[in-house]
Amino acid sequence: MSPVILLSFIVIYFAVLLAVAHFTSKGSSDNSTFFVANRNSKWYMVAFGMIGTALSGVTFISVPGAVGASEFSYFQFVLGNAVGFIIIAYVLLPLYYRMNLTSIYTYLEERFGHTTYKTGAAIFLISRTIGSAFRLYLVAIVLQHFIFDAWNVPFAITVVICLVLIWLYTNKGGLKTIIVTDTLQTTFLVTAVILSIYFMAKGLDFGIVDTFEAVKESSYSKIFFGMTLLVVKQIFGNNSWVEFL
């Protein structure tokens, strides 16, 4: 596929995101609307959009390669997400509503003091900055290789373009915009997974039943390797669901 066609997909996608940001930003004039969307977001949109927050370019590019080295043990991490979301739904969200919180760090300050509040916030910001930087770097590498190298665009410019586009659609609308765009992102990501499975199965001349049987019989589909400390760490030690807070 030519760089022009690939770039056109990106332009159309971000045009849709910017249109969403424009319409959802109307009335976002106060902090309550910007940060918590007036606490009236549709639960099913939030739940569906959260799938997309756990996925990224790293998921599509790195995880398939990791399966070759460690089978499907990555699924332990996914199970940890499910455990975390249950904790959020039944423990933390009621706390948010009861105390009228915007973030968990306000609770840390009231419960444990200002030092704990600052420490928790600092750890979160540092970890998210590093994690987001790696994800952005990976996406920029892909764009550079498949699109911008054809026009000799410097890599630094590619990174700046990515940052500007992200800033444009998140700057005004706040949480309301992010919920809608995360829903769109999840839709496209899940669609991409389904299409990838379809085309790979078609290339191997597999039907639906044949595909499931091939996965079932493959050694790469193995998830657990005994209840070791690593399994426990993967399920209960991952922090992607904490990032939701």
C-alpha cells in the first residue's frame, strides 16, 4: 500500500477525531465538565472505550512477537486487567462518588497526608510519561518507515506531528471528548483484530472451525505454566487498570 493511501487513512481518522472534539467541547467551560464530564457519561461507552485504553500499537506489533517466545502467557496480564476493573467498579468508583473526587490522589491526601498525595501523583506521572513516550516512539517509527521516509521527512518532525495531532483533539473537549474518541479507537482496534484473523485464516485456507482448532492445538496457545509467582505477579501486579484512575 502506497504512503499516500496510508496517509489518507490517517488524515481521515484525525479529521473525524477533530470533528468529535469540536462537537463534544461545546459547553465544556468549567472544570466539572472538562475533568469528569459532569458525571453523566454513558456507562456502556466508558466500558467499551476502556478496552481501547488497554490496547496500543505495542499490542499489535510487540505482543504477536512475544507469543513466539513465551506462548500466550501475555493473557495473564489481560486477566489482571479484568480483576482490576472489578476492583474499580465495586471499591473505587463508589468511593469517588461518595467523596465527590476528581482523582484518587485527593483521597490519598485526605487519608494519608500531603506527602503520600505528592508521592503517588509523582509516581503516576513519571510512569505514564515513560510508558506513553515508548508508545509514541513506536507509533512514530511505524509512520516514519511506511509513510514519511518516502518524502525524506526527518523523524523529529514525525514525532512533532503526532504530538500536535494528539493535542488538538484532547485540548478542548476534556473527558467527554476522550470517552467518545476512546470508543472510536476501540471500534477500529477490534475491527482490525477481526479483519487480521479473517485474512490470516483465509490465507491459510482455514474456515472458522479450522481456525479455532488450529489455535487450540497449537503450543503457542498455552497460557499457564503452573501457579508460579510469575503468574501471580502478571495477574495481580500489572498496573494498567490503575492508570484508569
